[in-house]
Amino acid sequence: MAKPYQRRDVQKKNKKGPTKGSGGQRRRGLKGKGATPKAEDRVYHAAHKRKIDQQRRNQGRHDREVADLVVGRNPVIECLKAKVPSEALFVAQGTGHDDRLSEAVALANSKNIPVQEVPRQQLDAMTGNGMHQGLGLKIQPYKYADFDDLLESVDGPGMFVILDNITDPRNLGAVIRSAAAFGGNGVVIPERRSAQVTGVAWRTSAGTAARLPVARVTNVTRTVKQFQDNGYTVVGLDAGGEHTLDTFDQATEKVVIVVGSEGKGISRLVRENCDVIMSVPMQDWVESLNASVAAGVVLSEFARQRRIAE
């Protein structure tokens, strides 16, 4: 039986989907997707979680400065006498009046520092404990100097101190005081794992932290190399050095003294990049010197050599 007549312009459609072409599937499949993201940028990767945790720990660590609170009657009076920049003096309600409390209030009034009477519970919460003796001094955050500006501001043979692995703020304050006394141009400290200029350091420096600049750097090894690029001789204080304080004769030139902690000393990378390793001569039965004492001895000797050379 003959098939019925069909027009030629009518196509028979038996298949599903497009009859011609891929519908753009091949084109999209061949399109490049770019470089593979780093592991820490992939939200499903363990490295991404570690990155987020590290950012949370570091949040505001360097950029945000908070005021420090010095507590105790003697520490507060010492800070006021040392002219530490302060914002307020807090006195707990019900605190027994004595000569030390009256002296603290009188010093604060003479320096136009507001005196606020607060509930004892509030002062406990501010200090984290009840060992404040009814007195607390809120000091202003220390304004650190910019390292590059500090380096450029030196006229003549400069003398700097770099502290490596120093975590005790009393050592920091003592080094600042010694550097100021013996003609140092500044002190450089790391941003992390190091003592900062807090109320304790202010008090130990006897107010010299207000006049001697202190700079913070992110990498001590890189800072040592930057000093060397500017013509400085970097001297690391450590036992077993090729020089002693008696044999070193470059104190009148541009010099940087690197001081490590009494226990750990100078870190390995910093020691390897020092131009000279120098030790302080002392009695054999004495194992080591406190970091601030060693720095003071070296600064004193360098200052003596500079006075003679003038």
C-alpha cells in the first residue's frame, strides 16, 4: 500500500533533544577553568581550616593597641614618678587611705590625670584578680617608631640594640635605660614572641622610654641584613665568640649589638648573619650574665671607646 503524501519541508522528529550540534556542551567543556587554587583557598581542604584558625588567632595582634593597666600602690607611684603617659587612675571604693594612696592621688592630680573611684568588683574584673591593693593606673599604648624612619634619622656613627628572644619586660626596660644612658640611638624588638613596652617596661626604664625610640620589626634576620646594607657592623653577644669585649675595636663605627636571652641566647639564623660574635670576659665559675646586664656592660665599654676617639 502506498504511503500518504508528505511534504518535503516537514521533517520527521523521532529523537529527543537537538537534532544538530551539542547545545554548547562541547564549548563549555573545552573552556579553561584557570589555575588550581591553593590548598588553603579550597574551603573543603584541611589547609583552609588551618588558615582560618591562624587568622582568628592573629586578629588584631599587631594593628590594635590596647591600654595597659598597672596595679599595686608601689608600681602605680613608680609609673607616675617616671612620667609614664597615663589616661586614668582608678581607686577602689572602700580602700583604706594611707600615705601611699594619698601620694598616688596627689601625683595624678599634679599631672592632670583623671582620678576615678570605682566599685571594687569592677577593678577586680579589670585586673583579672584582686591583687591590685585598691589602685590601678591605665597607661596609654606605647607609640613605636618606624624602623626605616629611625634608621634614616641617625646622623653619624649610630649605635643600636636588637633584642632577640627577650620575653621579660623588665629586661626590655633595663636595656632601654642603658641604651639611653650610653648614647644609643634606639632599640629594636620583634613583634612576636618578645616583651613589649608595657607598664612594667616603662617603670624599669625610669621614663627613658619616652625619649629613646623603640621600633618593632617582623623579622629580626631581615633587619640584621638591612643594618648591614647601611654600613653597620652587627655584633652578636654570645658565649664562645671569636672576639671578647677587650679585643673588639670597631665600637667607634656604625655598630649594632644583638642581645639574646640568658637561657636560649641568640637564635640560629640571627647568629649566622652576625658579622662578629663577641663574649663578655668574666670569671670562669660564672655561667652567664643577665641579658640586660650584658647589654649594659657592652654599651658602657662602647661609649667609653667613643669618648676617647672624640
